[in-house]
Amino acid sequence: QQPVQSPQAVILREGEDAVINCSSSKALYSVHWYRQKHGEAPVFLMILLKGGEQKGHEKISASFNEKKQQSSLYLTASQLSYSGTYFCGTETVDRDDKIIFGKGTRLHILP
Amino acid sequence: EAGVAQSPRYKIIEKRQSVAFWCNPISGHATLYWYQQILGQGPKLLIQFQNNGVVDDSQLPKDRFSAERLKGVDSTLKIQPAKLEDSAVYLCASSRPDTSNTEAFFGQGTRLTVV
């Protein structure tokens, strides 16, 4: 089942913060976050595993609330290069290695 | 290491014609995925291979789409006959699943336009 992302789109000024949410109706084993720029392939940002964890990647971090089947991606002090569409991909506890992606959140950073 | 290779990058065909896409995954990656990404949407899983066996093809329109992964390495995805709604980017991804994670690496994709 496809995870639900919110918001659908965000417009920020450079230096502002953003939060992108991803939720699932199924018990999750992992949540994957990808960023895709226009005309390019999705690029892996990070993976969060069952057990509830938080990870960081430069000024981009994420959390995974296993009980709520939710993950949030945090972008702090956003840079122009952060513009793109962010997708969360989820893998259920079945561990079938199947990654199902949400519809994406479009992020546009203004100078 | 070399990334996931896909070809062609672009393809324009008329409806009812056939088309084939090729993917060479990262060496050693047992799992290979084909995704369809329609403009403005997230990637939709079409088929997943583990080595040369199909793990999941529940979303593959089998009346017109077919895929194979002979020898458990590279893969081809075919559409025959194509419809207008098949216009999309077809992404191939591969992963090396272990006990902890299944990070998928994507190729550049093939942009298909059906006219």
C-alpha cells in the first residue's frame, strides 16, 4: 500500500526549515528517503530501520516512529540545492525487499 | 563502482508499436526493480526480481508488459503494444539486500513518449 506524504508542495526561502511527513497504514520495517531533481533519477538520502531511530545527513535528518508508522524528514537552514521532489519509500515487516514510494513532496527554495 | 545502466535514454513511438528497455544493475546486486514514473508522480513498482526469479509482478499489466532477467544479471522490459498512457519514465533500480537494509540505486531512466 502506497505511503501518504504531506505536504504535497512547499515553497521556502533560503535558510528556512521544512518538515516532510510520510505515513503508512501497514507495519513498517524501514523507511527510505530519496530526492529527485527534474529530469534526473531519484538519489538516496537515508534509510531508517524498525526500532525507531533518527538519522542525520548534513542539514537533512529524519526520524522514524515505528508505533505510528510515520517518518519525518527535516531540512534545516535550507539551501538552493535542496530544491527537488522528495519521496519516501516504505518496506513492510514482511521483508520482501519491496519498496513502495509515496507521491512525493515538491520543495522549491527561493533565493 | 559503476552505477545502474539503462538504455535508451529516450524513446518516441507510435501507439500500438512495441518497445524494449534494457537495464544492467550494479555488479553483485541480486535484486532488480522496474518502476514506472508518470510525470508528477512517485515511482510505481512494476516488477521485482531476486536473481532471475520474479518476486513481485502484481502491478505489471501483463497483457502488454513483459520483463525478464536471464542469468540473474541484466534485464529487459518490453511493452507490446504500447498505449498513450504508457508515456512515462521507466526507472530500473538494484539493491543488494542483506539483513539490515535494502537501499536501492536508480539508473537514469528511459523516457518513453507514445504518440
